[in-house]
Amino acid sequence: MMVQAQKELKMSVGERVEDLHCNGFPPGVVLTAGERAQIAAWTARFEECCHKEAELLAMSDQDMVATAYGVMADYARSMM
């Protein structure tokens, strides 16, 4: 578990969202309150996000990560 925690600290919020969305949540893994707060704040700042930070925080871990990934993808598409 210590290796996982060290790996997480080296990831940006976007990398963590992508990792969880694309690779799935490992069994038994839940986001910490700090991770949830970071992901919600990071996601809500995008123009492409139609949710407020509080709405993101009210979602399940999986739904919030899926929403964050979708916002990130929409942002990337808009840059093309």
C-alpha cells in the first residue's frame, strides 16, 4: 500500500483521473477526502464542466472520476 501512496503523490490530478478512469478502481480503493476535494476543484475550473464543485463532491468516486475524465476529454477536443 505504501508503494501505491507514493505513486499517487507523483501524479498530477489529471493523471490520477486518467489512471482511475482508464484502468478502473483497484478492489477496495476509495478516494480520500483530500483527493476528492482536489479532483472536484480541478474539474470545476474547466469551462467545459457544467457542475459546481459541491455537485461533484456529492457524486460517488466512480461518477466523479468519470465526469472529470469527460470534462478533460472535452477540453482536449476543443484544443484541436
